[in-house]
Amino acid sequence: MKRIILTAYILTGLMYACNEEPIGQQPIDKVVPGTVSNVKVENTPGGAKLTYTLPDDNDLLYVKAVYTRKAGGAVCESRTSLYKDTLKVEGFGDMEQHEVKVIAVDRSRNESAPVTATIQPLEPEVAVIGRSLDLLADFGGVHAYWENKNRAEISVTILLENDSLLEYVPVETFYSSVAEGNGATRGMDTIPGKFGIYVQDHWGNRSEVKYFELTPIYETLFDRLKFRDATVTGDGPHYGGGWSLPNVWDGVWGGDNGYSSQGGTGIWPQSVTIDMGVLGQISRVRLHQRMGNYSFAEGNPRIFEIWGCQQLDPSGSWDSWTKLMECESIKPSGLPLGQNTNEDLAVARDGEDFINSPQNPKVRYIRFKIIRTWAGGDNFQLTEVEVFGDNR
């Protein structure tokens, strides 16, 4: 199965490290700094915040906390500068008591005597998110859902029982920090299977595995070679200049080619119509964005509708169409226009799936009504459109 990566974890290596070797200036004296005092503990999910009074040493460099996250685990450190009186320790996967040694370090790398604080982390995010995990049968596979209200950096892994190995093996892993996450694995046969799902944080803590017995629903990718331009009255006008509608189903995305409507017409919203060449039940439509500086920007659609019909009315009257989906493109990071994370760029490139209700009728023609683009301009672009469902 394809491994989807929606974001890359960014670790603050200077602040959180295990078994880190000292670097920088060599010792110039052997005078040990004073100890921190008045250490107070505020327990947090999966960790704690320590506040303290700094020692009165002119050459103080930083304060560090030394601890292990689990019995027999590696010794880890968290550091903060001499300008702060607060230190965080994170990454604990339980709610047990742990000892943390708080040590002052001077510019000669002399260390004070440790002051021991006892912490008892609150329930870690990985456990809270784990309880929200759900797995449902979907077209061509299964679909995972979870809640991550504090937007922790996590991975969610879907497992499938392998009959020959008599064990569960990973089939899909999603990396995410969105508040309401979901991800699907596709390309499966429509036979019953035993699945598992768990969440893991970037310290390696895992939730308990939840198990499900599910049967994927039949789904196939509609044949793009059958797609045709089905422009009707009210669509366009098209921009031209190489940005023609057939680019939308040429099987190429991740670059800078596609379809563009013409700007400056004063016509809004704008629409475009595609003949899929076959009557079928749509399960989802996947849109890939124009990349480069256009990701979650410029003319990429943000709010739009997808309509369908079985017989094409050249007049373009919407009365002959059925609204299938009301869609909104969601930027995972939620950052302002022009600021994108690796997860944002991966979603823009790999495509967003917009789900159609199985209660909607079968259609042959689909029509995109673009309500608003990411830049709020007066034209839009489509790079690639893929349609999935049952066209038997």
C-alpha cells in the first residue's frame, strides 16, 4: 500500500535530547554553580512544567532537566537558557510518578548538585486521541477517523491481519497535526478483513490497538481516457494558452499545467463540465492543486460544488443537474495565505478527496461550480481531477 506522509515532525534537538555530548567552550574554571531553588511542578498531559529560582551565578549558562521516560529507557535532557525560569519535560506515555533532576550549568560546563523533583504527568495526548480512533468500511478500503483537539504531532497506523503470517501488518500510516483527522487506505478487494488501528506520538508512545472486522466496498478509478470536454452554455470562458480542459484528466499533476478559466469577465461563480464517458456511482472526487507558489493560494478552488446528471442539457440550465457535493478545500496547518507546511504541500500535490453520498444517483456528466478560490480572485484553475466509484 502507498505510504502517505502528510507532515514531517520537527524536533527541537537543542531543547530535547537524549545522551547529548557537550559542545562549545572548554572549561576555564572548576567552580560549581549554585543549585536552583523553589522548584514547583505543574503536571501537563504527557509531561510537566517546572518553575524555579535561578542561582546567583554570573557565569550561569543554562538549566537542564535529566530524566528517563520509562524504566530502563535512555537518559534524556531538556534545556532552557539562563533567561528563563521555566523548563518543560515531555514525551511520557503514562501517568506514573517520575523523578526529574534539575541541574544548573555554567559557561565552563560545571554542573551544580541536582535538585530532584517528582512529576506525575496527566493523561498523554496519545491515549486521549487513541480513544477517539474509529475505522469504517469505505469504497475500496477502510477509512480512519480521529480527534486531536490540541493538534499534537502524531501518526496513525492502519493494520491488516496477514493470514499467512498470522499477525497484523501495517498497510497505511498517516502523519498529521490537524484537530479532526482522517485518512483512508484504498485498493483492497471486497472481501472481509480484520483490521487494527493505533496512534503514536513522535516519542514512540503508542495507544492501545483497536480492532475491527470490515468489508471494503467495491470501488474503481474511472477511466480518464474516456473523459471529454462537455462545455455547456454558462461555462467558461476558457483561458486557453495551453491551459485547456483535457489537461485536467491527462494523468499529470504536481507541476504547473492544467485548466484555467478566463479572468476579468465579471462572471462569478464559474463552472466547467466533464463527460466521464460512462454512467456510474461516484464515491469520491479527488482534486490535485496547482503547485509552486499556487498551493493553497491563487486560483486553486477553495469552496465549490460538484453537480451531476445522466443526460446533458446543452442550455446549461442547473435545473437538469443534481447537486452531489458541497466541498471546501481544507489547509491542514491553518496558516495564513502564502505560508505552507510540508503537510500542506503534500496534500496539495497528492490531492484532496471529496466524498459523495451513496444515496445520490448515478451520473455520467459532472459539473464543477467554483464559488471561491483561495485568493478570492475572479478565475480558477484545475490541475487534475480523478473520479472514483462503481461504474459497472
